[in-house]
Amino acid sequence: MKWREAKPENNISITYACAGSAEYERDSEFSGTKLPFEMFLCVENGSAAITVGEEQFLLSKGESVLVPCDTEYRIEAREESLLVYVGFEAR
């Protein structure tokens, strides 16, 4: 089989915005404001209900969700939880 190099028609640029982690006590809540960038939220330990816009996701350890740019979000910890986040701008 001969290897063919892909020639993309579109380019994408990713710019780092922020990263970190946050610990939440059982039954605690956090309401996030609209952000000027995209953000991945990943549950490192515990579980949480994360509402993105009008849709709710029940996440457990190892699961993640994408919060699109300019979208309100809410985190409700179901138990003691650790969430990791990475924010970025994609163009």
C-alpha cells in the first residue's frame, strides 16, 4: 500500500486560555458565566451534574464535557469531587 499525504483544505489554530483543577464538597454548586473561549471539564474524582446551556450531563470519574464559547454552565457536585478544566480558543 502506498502512503498518501493528506493535504488539508482548512487550518485550525488553538490558543491556550487557562487550565487547572477545582475541588467541590458534596452538594455544592458553582454557576459559571459565559466565557470568551471553549472549555473542557473533566471529572477526575467523584461525580457531578454539569449543565451546559439547557442540557444537563451526569458525569463520573474520567468523563468530560465541552462548554462552548459564550455558553453559561453550572456544576453541581453529587459527592466530594475534583474537576479538571482546560480553556482554549479555536479558530
